[in-house]
Amino acid sequence: MTDAAGKPWRKDRGTDGGRREPTTPRRALARVGVTLRSWFPVEVLATFVATRAILTLVGFLSITAVAPNPYRFDWDASDHPLVNAWSRWDSYWYVRIADDGYGYIPGKESSVAFFPLYPMLIRLAGWFVGASGPEMLAILGIVISNLALLAAVAAVILLVRLDFDEATARRTASYLLLFPSSFFLSAVYPESLFLALAVASLYFARTDRWVVAALLATAATLTRPYGLFLAVALVFEYAAQRGFRLRAVRPDVLALGLIPSALAAYFLYLGASFGDPLAALHAQKAWGRELTVPWDAFTTFFSAPFSKHGGKHSPFDLGFTLVSLVLVALSWRFVRPSYALFATVLLLGVLSTGTLWSMVRFAVSPFPAFIVLAIAGRHPLFDRAYVVVSVGLGALFMGMYAQWYWVG
């Protein structure tokens, strides 16, 4: 058989006449291996394994070798300390939603305050493996959180590579894993899922795949309400890529309308189920959160002395708020404006709830802060200091969290 040019036709030749190696399972696996090594460099994977192992050990020893906190919450997901170490505070609510669904008592702390995607994934995983009950659902939550953390690490590396060198990309991911409150990214909390979806959304936006970017941002909004702020960053990024010219706008911009629709869908569900479409916002008031101007959070913080047993007025929250403000401000100098915009509106949104409560945890979400830290980490002295301080604080916070002391 010959081709149009009269040359013998062969299966291993491409359309351009060049030789092409036949695809075999071994070659396919090799290509997958190359891709995975690109997404998960060895040193970053080593940091993931080392940090999760150290945090698990600290949590285990905190529960088994230290006297119980007399002010602890009267709930354990399991009889096993390794599960309980990763299942404290809000983990109770996510496990409860996955197990029993939503509930709402006006004026009381209620599960409707917690957005649905993360507990839905736990419930779906439980159905898939035939598991139920708090212990198994908590275990599945830990697995989902760590898988999401790996996805977040890969997304961060891919995104940072678009603007910086390989060393900065890997250092950004490592600094995220080392961050003192990064244990929340492996606990039964939605923080790692939100981070993975948010960073991946911006990555697909940067690579001009706007429908995928919008779908990921929509999923992020169903994970945490702050996902709505991705719409601001994505609209800005879309306009910037087109030189802010109206004529350059294409129909794919309409996909960004999906992001607020996720919030609307959850509110409609609450209205149909509990007769109050704003039940999620009203339930937040039971935790002392309500919409206000950002600086009111500082007024609230200084209105009462620090809590001795880990209440709402923690000095750690103030410290991490100030650090986040500095890093987000610096992000306008060092990273792409759409990333800095996302970090800024996210931080302002958190502060607009009227309290600094949980700022230790929320500090892991504005990811451009870690790019700024990674840039500073080009200096060996800063790099060593960051690792030492982060590991020390991270171990302290993990021990406190496992013992039901309030961290964030």
C-alpha cells in the first residue's frame, strides 16, 4: 500500500512522513510517570509525607500521652486516637452532615452554616465503599482532604511555573505544606478542597480554558462561600488577557455566570428545606459572625482580653491576620494582579465577618502569600528560618488541636 506521494505506507509513520513509535502499555505508563513527576516533584512529595507523618505523630502523642483538656468538646469520631487527632471542632459538623444531612434551629449553631460539597463527597465515598457512621465517615474525610491537598500542591506548582522558575514553584508548594496551620489541609475540613479548586480554576483561566475554570470556581463556591470571590479575580483575568477591550470578549465569558449561581442554588435549597433561604448566614450569627466592615473585626478582638482556654480572642489569630495582611499587600508587587486581587477580596471578606476568629485557619487560603514567601525563600537564611519556625508552630498547633484547644 502507498500513500498519496507514492511512498510505502507504514503504521508507525505520522501524517508528515516521520517515524512514530508505536504506543505500548510500557510507553504509556512511562509517559504517565513523567507527567506525575512533573506534577509532584520528589522533594515536594517528600515534604508532604514528612509533614503529615510528623503532624500525625504529634496528634497521636497529644491524645495518648497528655492529660485531657478539661474544656474539651464532648464528641469523638472514633475510639482510635489517630482518627480523633484529625477530627476536632468543625469536623463534627461535616461528619454529621455526611451522616444525617442538614438541620437548622434558628438562633442556634446549625449545620446549614457549612457548605455542601465537602460533606457530600464524604457521603458519596461512604456510599461507594459501603461505610457509614462517624468513625468511617471521619476516615473518609481525612482521605478526601489529603487527596485534595495533593491536587492543590500540583495545581500550585503548575500555576507558579507559568510566571516563575521551577525552584520557586516547588518552594511555594513546600512552604504551603510547612505552613503552621497546614494541618487543617489534612483534617476533616474543606480547606484543601477549596484551595485545590481555587488554584486549579485560576490555572485553567491562565491557559484560556474558561468553561473549565468557571466549573472549578463554581465547585469552590459550593465548598466555601468565599469561592464567590473567584468570580472577581476571573473577570479581571479575562479582561486583562484581552487588553480590557470590549470587542475581544467571546461567548465563553458567559460561563463565569455559573459561579454566583452555585450560591443561589444553595440558598434556594435552604429556602425549600427550612423556609429561610438565608439560613446559612443567620446560623453564622450563633458563632458571632455577621456582615460588617473589615475593621470591626479588630474592634471586636480588642473588646475583651485574650481567652485563657482557647476562645474567640486568640493572640494567634491577631498574629496571623497581621502576617496575612502584609503578605497579601506584597503580592501586588510580586505576583499577577488577578491572583493578588483574589487574595485581597478573600482576606477582606473574611475580616468582614466581624471577628478575627479562625484567622489561623483562613491564612492558608490566600495562596499568593506563599508565592511571596517562596520568593523571599531564595535567600538561604530566610528559607532555614521559615522551615524551623513553621515546623515548631505547626507541631504546637497540631497538639493543641488534637487536645480540643482552639486554634482556628
